[in-house]
Amino acid sequence: MKVFVPRSPDLDHPVDDHLVEAFLTASRVLVAVAARSLAAGNAEITLAQHRALVVLAAHGPQRVADLAELLEVNSSNATRNCDRLQRRGLVRRDRDPDDRRAVRVSLTPPGEHLVQQITAARREEISRILSAMPGSAPGPLLTALRAFTDAAGEVPGPSWSLGWGTNPENRA
């Protein structure tokens, strides 16, 4: 069976099938870790709602349309998730001072706390998994993971969790 192999945008060669399979397997592990970490917050939110909270933590207050774009969902999905998160007191909506017709969604202190709780639980489980790996040097793995997240356009963990946004100069 031939697996679809995406072509690298910069190079004229296919991505190695074994590498793709390894990332697919790792992604299943990480999705399971993410799902389990939601229980740490006891807020009964979905992965999609958590992702919205993380995006707000990374990018600051957003119009719903902008949040939807960042999440790569349609505006009605983002609106429904914001409605549910607002009912739980995790986000608030405020009029934009520069455009009174626009409403901006932002994290509340309980929303920030929930993101921190879930992230701490996720960090703990990932640390446990990494410590169980046989003597692999962290350097090459760290370099590969940073390159992967950069290529995907993801905000690095320390940046959003410290409120630094997407400025690459703030990376540690």
C-alpha cells in the first residue's frame, strides 16, 4: 500500500514514510496526553474549547472572527465555543474601545488559571514519558521538535504561557 507522501515546499523530494508514521504515532500519544490533562482542570471543557483558551493566552484578546481564523474554524464554531466558555466564566466579551461595533474575547483570571493547571498536568505527564525514554540525547530531539513546531506556525510553549505572543525574539 502506497501512503500519500506530502512534498516538502522547499525541497524537491518526498518526506520519508517512516518519519511520517513516527510523527503520526507520536501525535496519537500527545492527543491522549492532552485529553487526560483536561481532567486536571475539572472544568469539563472540550479539546476545542481548551485550544481557544490557549490561543487567547498566546495572542491576547481577539475579535471572534480573528479567533476563528487563528483556530482555523468557521466563525459560528468559534462563537459557540466562546458562548460556552463565557457561561463557565473562563472568557469575557468587551466592546473594542477603538471600534464600538466590535467585541473582543479575552481570558478571565479563572480562564488563565485553568490554562495553567492543564498545562502543568500536561507538562508533568510529558516529563514522565520523556524520562522513560532510553538514554536519548535531548539536543537532536529538541532541535527536531522546534523545527516541526516552527514549520507548523505554532507559538512556542514558553512564549504563550508567559504572555509573550509570537515574537521570536522572546524565545528562550
